[in-house]
Amino acid sequence: MTSAADSLRQRLAAAPTVGVVGLGYVGLPLAVAFAESGASVVGVDLDAARVARITAGESFIEDVPSDALGPLVRSGRLRATDDWKVLRDADAIVICVPTPLGKSREPDISFIVGAADSVARIIRRGQLVVLESTTYPGTTQEVLLPRFEAQGLEAGKDFFLAFSPERIDPGNTQFTLREIPKVVGGFTPACGELAALLYGRVSRQVVPVGSPETAELVKLYENTFRSVNIALVNEFAIMSRKLGIDVWEVIRAAATKPFGFMPFYPGPGLGGHCLPSDPYYLSWKVRLEGYEPRFITFADEINRQMPHYVIEMIADALNERERSVKGARILVLGVAYKANVADTRDSPALEIIDTLLVRGAHVAYHDPHVARISVNGQRFESIDWRDAALGTRDVVLITTAHAGYDWASIVRDARLVVDTRNATGGLGRAGNVVRL
């Protein structure tokens, strides 16, 4: 008699049906990659508008061109629905739901719990379930496992369970989903083997680890590493400015060392779906074990103060010109959290704009990727920076260095440029430019 593992192994190696729960920045690129590998993919999302756009072959994710999505939808290789029952026919189910923070900055795994409950209602013998959502170590075995085994199935024998952290970097064309190694931690060796077989369809390298907890901690370590090092360079930028030294020149020179150094760069604050929240999932978990993680706390304090430090830079620069923030006409260039994407989640630019408005400034913005924003209930639309009469603005504030800006003409025409990204660094020193 063929075991559930042997039967599933054969299907995963051939033309499996893969269910993807959550069709956002992580789930949709993954669904497309599986469909392109020859799998039949069904995506489940409770957002009716999102489902409708995918059904029409229209992508809302920059890393997924509609030209790639459309043919997959029209051929029937990929479809989207809000009906969880379709997952009953899937060989593998991958959960890619959000994991935000609560009001007190504690983990909010309600989306994982909801997805696990829904999958538990349809799970059957011979399925693989993989969680990709960033979370604290132990979630896979504490939340998913008991719900699935309550259906009378045994993990590692009847069904298979694993965790594989998402590593999506929006807008990164060098390291795409296929190029980024995929870490996989299975509940049992068979679970890990089957998950590795699944991801081998879409990733050039699969990295197995010994357990789901290890894989969960891998993602938190990666992003805590980035958060702590960004905090270090942000504080270094503050110290360098007080010493009258160009921190960007320091970083360039230090980066010539061929060992023992990795360059990180300062900025106006952290944004996106990972860095502002992921370290809290780790710190919350280890506090339950009686340990206070100091580096995470210190890094968060420094990174969270950067938008306020930018406001101080603007105020100081205006004061030197006998102007105040109140009444100042300020043009903000770039409101996405990183260059060349449209993602504004937790973008420091929004906090900076909010503070400028509270202090009485008149703010407009331009972003080639973000047509409109809402800040504390006030709506703004992107204006064309070329028609913004830069010479009449008291400050041009660079918060995101998108490609396409003519930095030389901006510096030439603006009265005062406050540059938080070193976008103007290649132009040499200019009396009207203040850099972080």
C-alpha cells in the first residue's frame, strides 16, 4: 500500500495543485511562480476586490507584471477565490497572511489563527501545509499542529507540516523569488523533505533546517540583524553630524575593507512590512522565557526617533535662514518606504509629513509610484515636481530616492534641500543642501 508521503511526493514532483492563502506581496508572486512551474494554483483571499483584479488578469503587485499574470489566469493555470473549500483539492497549501503588531506592539497572529481554523475544516489525508507568515518561534507547532491533528490526522504520517519564511524584497530585480534560497523547517523529516520538494519547483536552492522553530527564528534573526545595524548607522549619522563629518564618506571608505564590515546606510526611519515589526515577535517570545532582549529595544528606540530627527534637521536649516517650520512651504520627494516601489506601509515619510502639518507647514509631495496618500485623515495627491516651482519652496525634502529625479536640477533650482538618502551625494558640496 502506498503511503501518504509516497503518493504526495509523486504529485509534487509532477503537476501538483497548490493552494496559496493570502494574495498580497508574498502570496501573489509565489502563486505566479508555482503556476509558471507547471502546477495548478488556486489562491484564496477574503478581499473581494483583490480576487476580482486577479480574475481579470490584473496585477496590483509591482513584482508581478500583469503580462505574466494574465496568461496564467486565462489558461486556467491560476485562479483566485474567496471560497476556502477549494483547498480541499490542493496537494499543498501555503499560508501567506499578514502578521501585524497590536496597539501595544505585541504580536497579532489573528490572521494565522483564522487561516489555520479554515484549513482545519477542509484538511485531508495526503496534504502538505506550509506557513510562510513571519511569526514567533513555536507558532507552527502551537497554533497549526493541534488544530489539524484535532481532525483525527497525524502529522508526518497522514498530513505534513512545515514552516518556510518568506524572503520577498519588493522591487529587487537582482534577487527575485527564484534566486533567493528557501529555508524550510519540517515538523518531521518527511515533512521537511516534502516541503523542500515543493519549493524546489520555484527556488534554485532549498536550505533545510531541523525544525519549524528554527526556520521561524531564521527570519526573525535576519530582520533583527538589519534593524540593529540600521540603528547603528542611524546613530552614527547623528554623531557624525554633530562632529561635522560626512557620514556617507565614512561609510564609503569603511566599505573598502574586504572583510569584517558590511555597509548599512542611514535614513529617515524604518518602513515596510518587516523591519518595524518583526523584531517585536522575537522580543515578545523571549520575554515569556524571562529574558529581556536589550539590542532590539535600543535599536527600535533609535530607528523610531529618526523621523523626529529629520524634523529637527529641517527646523535647524530653516532657522539658519531666519525662517520657521510654521508657514514654510515644503515639497516632499518620495513617500514610499524604499526606492522604486509603491509600498507606503509604515513609511517614515508619512510620519514626517504628519509632524510638519501639525507644526503648521504647508506640505505637498511627489512620488512617481504613489498617486495619492492619506495622512491623519487629510488626503494628498502627487504633484509633478517639475512644475512645482522649486524656487518658491522653502524646503525640498528628499525622503525616498526614486530613480528618475534630476538631482542636479533640483539642487540648482531649490532654495534649500534636506537630503535624508544621500541622493545628491554625487553632486559634491552645495551650500543649499543639508544631508543626513
